[in-house]
Amino acid sequence: MQVDILAIGAHPDDVELSCSGTLLKHIDMGYRVGLLDLTRGELGSRGTTEIRLKEAARAAELMGACFRKNLGMPDGFFQHVPEHILAIAQVVRWCRPKIVLMNAPQDRHPDHGRAAKLCADALFYSGLRRIVTTDEAGQAQAPHRPQAAYHYIQDYQLEADFVVDISSYMERKLQLVQAFESQFHNPKAHQYADEPQTPISGEDFLAYLRARARVYGRPIGVEFAEGFICVRTPGVPSLFDLV
């Protein structure tokens, strides 16, 4: 199941909130995208683990992703330990992405920064031939290190190294976010009306997502954009590849 882009999130909705416009755009360009969630988001104030997994599957279907996997790490308590590093490396070696997108290097939720470090290190170790992982059939996997990895930006207003124009994909992005009916405002999801209200469950949060995308779009003169942070210095063929 080789893909061009693997998007990893600590929680089942991280990818949709932060980089799904970019993923939708690249899927329409013909690239293959896979999704990987580290946890089931079981510490969330709203919904249940089972509901969130169903919502995640629905969002992946709407996006057109090739697959969505969940590693079942403990929400809030996954650590930078060999078993978690190897679990991520196993998926990377299985789907062999050219590009990996992952959590913000620092953020309001402590899981996000911890996941960023965990994933970045797992990508490095995935390329070492002396580290052994096996596939579901018990066969040794070949090492693989993606060509590039980028952090998407989450709650904190971090400075982006580059942005991607998602002006034509903003509405579809919000549809993916609203697929998580238990977590975010969806006027059709009456069954969650009595759930605890959180900073992200109100209609104003969707307005915030729009405003946030406008902020990242403004420097390049587009309506909406998503921002990314480089893991290493990028290279371009020529100055004319920068706009």
C-alpha cells in the first residue's frame, strides 16, 4: 500500500483540522494519501472511543484516503519509547511515503508536541537497516526514510515556513471536520446536544478555522491557506519555483 503522502496525528481529528485542505488538493492532483492516528482520543470530553473511530473512518472515506490506521497508543500517555517508535516505523516501512505530515512541534495540547518529536525520530530510525521490523505476515521490512517531513500548525499561531493555497478546498475541509459530529459543531447531530461543551464544540470554532486559514492565505494573496513548518532546510530547483 504505497502512498505519496502519509499524514500522522496524535488524535483522530488532528489531520482534518490542520492539513486536510492540503491533502484534498493533492488527492485531486492524483497523489495517494494515507492517514495514521496514534491514539483513539479516549480522553476527549465528548463522545466515546467507538464513536470517534467511526467518525475517523467516515472522514477518511470522504477525503478519499487510501487507508486510515490507528496504533491504539494511550491517549495522553504515549511516550518516546522503543515500542512506540517501532510501531510508527512499521507503518512507514509498509506504506513507504515520499512525504510525511505530522503534529505541530509545540502546541496547547501536550500530546501534539510529544507526537511531533516521536514521529520525527521514528522517521529517522525507519531508515536504519539494522533496526528490524516485520509486517503482518512476519516478514522483515525493508528500511525506508521519506524524502521530506513537515509539521502542520495546530492551536498555537506558529510562524509557517511555507503555506499551501486551499482556497478551493476550504468548504470540503470543514465538511471533513464536521464528520466528527461528537467533537465539533454540526447542527444535524442533535444526539450530542447534551454533551459537555468544549472550546472546540461551538459554532464559533468553525468561524475561527476560517479566520485562521485567511491569516495564512494573506501573505501569498489567496483567500485560504494552511501553514507548515520544515523539519530541515528545503531545496528548490530554482528561484522561480518560489512564489
